[in-house]
Amino acid sequence: MALKRVKLLTDTGNKLQPVLRLKKRVQFLNVAANGQKVPTSSVILQLLHRNDSEAGRVGFTVTKKVGNAVIRNRVKRRLRGVMQELAQKNAFQGIDMVMIGRKNTYQKPYEAIVKDFSWALRKAGVALNK
């Protein structure tokens, strides 16, 4: 499996811990088939608990139903921002996540998206630090 290691940046430019990204279609399909799905009004979370202590992996997807390329890219940027914010406070180890953007993600306030995503993680059994 070819995984790309990327470093997420905060608004101030400080580097965060490296986060592994899901890039291949087969990885997304594995999470969808074997994981659990938690829908919210702004994001759908698919989460798969692995039996290891390696770093968490995350993938982002937004369908064409959400809008044109400009809107889809903005939604993905917002989802990455949410992930950055929560990755600063939490170590997501041993899990694979897929964040699926919805039409509401584009218009909803950023804080509401963070709240929805945090709720979805808790519902899926991931302990979060506040």
C-alpha cells in the first residue's frame, strides 16, 4: 500500500504531527465495507477500528452532487481544517476515517461542522480530549 505522509499546518504555520492519508480507492472501499457509518447534517463519518497502534489515517471525499469543482474543493478544505483542529488535541491511533462532505458543509458555520464531527467521533467510540 502506498500511503502518502503529509504534515498538516495550523493557521500560524506550526507543523503538526504527520497524518497518513487514505489515497487509493480500495482503502476507501475497505473502510466503507468493514467500518461503521455515522451521518450528521454536515458530514458523514465512516470509521474503521484497526487492531494496531499505528497512526490514524484519514481520507476525504465530496461527490458531484454537492456542487461544481470550486465548491467541492472548498468543502474538502473545510473538512481538512476540521481534521487539523481535532488532530492537535487528539491522537487518532489505530483507526481509519473517511470524511464525506455534504451540501450543508459548504454553508454551515465552521464551529457547527467541528461540533458535528466531534459528535460523530464520540458516537463511533473514539475518545476525544477537550
